[in-house]
Amino acid sequence: MFERVILMAPPAAEGAKQANPLLSFLPLLAIIVIMYFLLLRPQAKRQKEMKLMIDSLQKGDRVLTVGGVVGTIAAFEEKENLIILKVADNVKIEVTRSAVAQVLKKA
């Protein structure tokens, strides 16, 4: 089937110039550059900001977890990468550092 398609193509003229093959990759290259600036770069920036926020957590900060729990940081367990949140009087829970979505109020 492909042979018929090739045979049906008009013959190239003797003096006709071939298109530069590098120019055919130009649209693909443009799409890759646009995808980088619209998707990948902002995502990397958000990840850096999130890591900076998690690394700067302090005792007494009021935080919101990804599960929707709001609490105050009571202590840290560095070896297990856990945070102990005080959510009510005499109620403390353990969450991982990565479970913190945002800091609501600094100490």
C-alpha cells in the first residue's frame, strides 16, 4: 500500500531545491520550549517553595495538613521525620513533615 503512495508522488523537478530537514524539526522544538516554560518550570518552582516551607517549620506554628487537620506544632521527631501537632486540649497527633500543606500563622 505504501509503495503505491510513493509511486503516485509527482517526480521532483531537476532544479527544485530540497527543504532543509532541520526546519522540519523547528515546530517540535518550539513546542518543547513552550511546554518547559508553561509546565515544568512552574512545577519545579512550587516544589522548591514547598521544601523551603517544610524546612522552616518551627515549634508553635499553626499549620494545615493535606488531610484538612489544623493544629499547632508541639514538637518534632527528627529521626522519624514526624511532627507532633496539638489539635485540641490534651489531643496530639503525629504527622509526617510532607503532610503539611501550608503554614497558617507563624509563631
